[in-house]
Amino acid sequence: MPKKGCSALNLAMTSLTAPLFGTKTMETKTNKQTRAAIYVRVSSDDQKNGYGPEMQLDETLKAAVERDHCNVKDEHVLDDSKSGSTDDRPGWKKLLEIARRGEIDLVYFWKLDRMMRDEYYFYVNEKELRDLGVELRFATQNLDDPFNRAIQVAVAADERRKIMQRTYGGRIRAIKDGRWVGPIPF
């Protein structure tokens, strides 16, 4: 099956009618626009206060709009502040609904680990999106090669396991030091 998306042929047919960044639109001679969604994720609400989501959004929008000349509607920019260990996240569920309605051709992530940090959930969701005709793109990684993509999926999952080990080790150490590690009991 040929890849959907912002191919060289699409780019060759493009006639820009307005500045790309800001208007977020592209027109072609056939009036066929490549429709994209942006998905940004941080692991916790605490991380939302930092530079993470804004940096991810800026770089991912640049990849989708400026580099690949895609159309990104404001309602197709989604974010979550939940762990990537599962696909049970509000923003992710909304992204799947948008894809199921056929509103997008591509979904962009800053990096693969912003999509999922679990092998099972990555492959299940990748397959569903692929079956819906939606291609995955990563703003800071070229993962067109299936072998390279599989390695990055494994790296993301391994990093999650390391984070869990460090967190568990830190909690055990805190308990041994007599500190409270759970929520405040009142």
C-alpha cells in the first residue's frame, strides 16, 4: 500500500497561498490537503508546568506544517499528562476517535516514546491507526525503517522499566530512612 502523507509529489504540486506557520494550511492543485493531528504527552501534571509540552508542540508543529506542509486544525492538537505505560489516556482516546471518523491522514509525535512506553500498547495502537489509513510521524526521529522503529519501541519500553526500578528503589530507601512515601493519611 503506498504511503499517505506529504510526499515529494504532494510537495511538487503545492502552491502556497499564505504563510504556513500560523495559518496551518496547505493547498494543492487538486485541493487535496494532507490532514494531520499533533499529540503531545508528558508523564505527570508536574511536568506540564515546565518547558516540555510547549517545546514538544513547537517542534512537532514545525515538522508537520513547515517541513511537511500539512494542515493541522486546532482541535486536532491534543495533549495528555499521563504515563505512556497504557493507552487509557483522555487525549489518546480523543485522537483515536478523530482517526476513526476519518478526519486525519497523519499523526505527529515529538518522539516515539511520547506515543507509548509499552510494546504491546504501541503495536496494538499502531495497527489500529494503520488499518484506519493513518500514518505515524515523529518530529525528531526518522522511523520509516521497521527495524529502527522496533528498536526505538524497545528502547522506550526499557526506559519505562528503568524508571519504575529507580522509583521503587527510591521508595524502599525512603522507607528504610523512616520517611513516609504515600499520600498524606488525613
